[in-house]
Amino acid sequence: MVDTRVHPKTSCERTSKHMASVSLIQTAYEYIHRQIMLGEFMPGTLLSENELADSLNMSRTPVRSAITQLEHDGLVVSLKNRGVLVKEPSLKEAMDIMEILFAFQQLALEHIETHGEVPDLKKLKECLDLQLEATGRDAYYLYVKYTLQFAYYFISILNNSAMLKMMELYIDKIVLYATINFKITPHEPHYSGNRVNQAIYDAIAAKDWTEIRRIVKTSHDHNRERMIRLGRI
């Protein structure tokens, strides 16, 4: 008779190996993703699975799985027998995201004006302080992240989970676009989000809805003109 019982030791070993494999994939994914987001792996960079595996001290298998995830995210593309190419962000996509964010802000403003509700000033202040701190350290990646979190909490007044999930999906893309822009245009002025968010925060505290609408519109128009002028982000 064949023993069909599951042997605890064998089962545990398989589970342990699977967990270790998943952990390696996650480590590889987080490393490559972060290097792309920080602009260390710029668009057009050709990555090598072997070199990535060596630098991470692991085999190519988890690196390859991580790259598959990054391809799904739209950050890289595998080129047969050539390596892994870091993709160029799309200007059209960036402008589309900007228009969606602007529309969300307009809806939030209408809600505030109609219902008299005020966004969470404490959370907005936390984001503002963090983006200012990041600016002081010239940590542009963190500056953009907290600048967008400010917008996220502003839009949260709508209590619309679908909008917030969409915003969460867009944050990485916007951070990437902004970081690349920062890297390739050192001659351009940056960190303008500090002035904008500070002005929005002050206007919310003063309940000056007209001023908020003016600030949001002016900022949107300025960013749109800049994107068109540069021809990319």
C-alpha cells in the first residue's frame, strides 16, 4: 500500500523554501523599483539580470520574477538577448494624470463649498512639514511623495474610495515623472509644490475657498505649460 499521508517535515520544508523564494523576489523587486523611482536607473538604461543578481547576492531566478512584475507595472521591458530596458515615461500619460488630479481637486472644492466641510488640517500640516523637511535635505523623491500625499488628503474630503485608489495607483507614476524631470533639468526651478501647498493650507485654514480655487487653477496651468515646453517630464 502506498503511504499517501503528508509528512510534516517535507511539507514544512516546501513551505519554508516557498517563503524564502517569495522573500527573494520581493527583495529584488523593491531594490530595482526603488532605483528606478530615485532616478538611479534612468530611462534608456539597459539592465543585466546577471549583474543585478550579483549585486543582490542571489540567483537570476528571483530577479527574473521581479522583472516580470516590473514589466507589469510598465517600468521596464525585456529585450531578448539584450537585457532589460528601463522605459521612458509617456508625456501623454503624465498630462492625462495631471488632468485627472485637477478634476479631483475641483470636485473636492465643490464639496467643500457646498457642504462646508474642511479637509483634515492636521494631516495636511504633517505632509507639508515632511515635504519641507525633504526639501531641506534635497531629497527630491520624498519631497514629491509628500507633496502628492498632501493632494491625497485634500481629495479625501470626498470620501470616495474609488478616487483614492486611483490616486494611489498614480502616485508612483507621478513621482517617477517628477524625479526624472528633476534629474534632466537641473537648470529649471524645482520644489514649487512647497509654495503651492503652503498657500492652499493657509487658504483652507482661513476658509477662503475662492483663493484655493485660484491657487489650484494657477498651479495646474503652470505645470501644464511647463510640461509642454519641456516636451517631456
